[in-house]
Amino acid sequence: MKTIQLLILIIAIAGNAAFAQEYTGENSKLSFARTKVVPIKDTKNGRQYELYIRLPEKYSEKTDVKHPVIYYTDAPWHVEVLSGSTEYILENAILVGISWQKDLNKKSKAYLSRFRDYSFVKSKNPKHQAKYQFGHANDHLDFIRNTVIKYVEGNYRTDPTNRTYFGYSLGGEFGTYILLTQPNTFKNYILGSPSLDHTSTPYILKLGSKAADSNANVFISYGRLEKKLGAYVDKFIAMLKARNDQSLSLTHIVVEGTHQIAFPMTAVRGIYWLSELLKNSY
């Protein structure tokens, strides 16, 4: 029964996307109700990005309310499901999607920068490293902390004590890095199928051995058919538990399906988990 209800909700989410009305921004094809596209520059590295900022329906009416903010990576891929999920489950939240780098060579794939921005280990293959520039997660985190969050909190009525990060796949891996290096960036972390592997897992386990207490709520999931990835994520979870960090609240679930199918399931379950955390706060 729960699975059927979840599938109905996902269908409703897709329908919500179909009724999108308008957007504000240049050079973007995004079209969603109450969503504004804001160009933003990583001035330290000279890179251009966009923020997809979606406001609650009654944001302009309730001027005394401060809103929780959900920041998410891979914005062009995730905006539909997350917009629909919050519309139905967590309607008071502000959504802030962070795009991939916009000013890349036109021959490059639109998502090329995610390999550089979300990864924290360089490739040992010189050709791969030259093409993808792996290992610059710290630079991207600095951009998020000092440019993106400051812009959002300087222009919207937000609750800085209840920021949430949502990342899936490589974006989920990036979230593990944030949690262990700058945990105070966010209060809540939704990490879907973080793409840890034989290279990144030892690095993340080493980080965990010396990381400070997190003071965070963490939701982690992966698909039941993601056997190899799941084994690495289980090692990450075991490390978090072994740290005996009393300030960490950890929830782990296994959802149905493959890496692809697990995404919408994770989005809906993760946003519902977050709504339960916040239900008495707003």
C-alpha cells in the first residue's frame, strides 16, 4: 500500500511540473510557477552559475515568517521532482537549486562541471583528470558558503538555523564531504545514493576519523539493486555510527530499484523525513 501511495504521489509531482507558469531569467529554459532564475558568479574562480529559487505560494503575504531553505545540486535534473515534492509535502520551504557552470565551452556537455565541483579525489588517469578536473569540491563548497548562501539569506526571509542540503549520486557524495569538513554549512542533509567507490571511500573514511561533531540531521538512502554502491555507502554509515557523535541524528533507508529509479523515491521520502523534522518549527 505504501509503495502504491508513493507512486501516486510521484505521478502527481510530474503533473505539477506540467502546470508550470513562468520564470524570470535570461538564457534559461526553466519554466515553473514562483521560480526565479538568478545568475550568480563564483568570483574567486571566474565561473558563472545560476540559482533556481522557488518561493512558497504565500511568501509575499506572510511577511513575518522566516522560511527553511533546501539547497540542492544538479539543479537542471532535480528541479521538477523537488519542486513537486515540496509543493505537496513541505510547502513552506524555499528551494534553491544550484546549476552546473554555465560559461563552459559550447562543445562541452552541460553537466561537465559537476565532475570537478562535486568530487574531492583526483583521478590517477592523466587523460581523465585533464578532461574532468576531478577534486575541486572544496572550491565549490567555498562558493556555496560564501556566495550562494549569503545571496539567498541577504535577499529572502530565511531561517539560517535550518538550512538543508539535498544531493543525489555525485551530489550525494559531495554532501558527505560537506558533512565531514564543514558540517555547520547545513543543519539537515539528504544524501541519496552517494556515489562512493574504491577511491573516494577511503578518503571519506579518513576524513571521518578526525572530523568534528556534526550537530546535524542526516538522511541517507540507496536503491535495493545498487549492490556495489550500497556496500560503500554502508561503510560510510558504519563510520558515522562508530564515531559515537551524540550531536548526529542518522536515518538510513533502502528504497526500491536501481540508481535511476531510486532518485524519485529518495526525493519524496527525504522531503517527507525533513517535513517531520520541521513540522513543529513553522
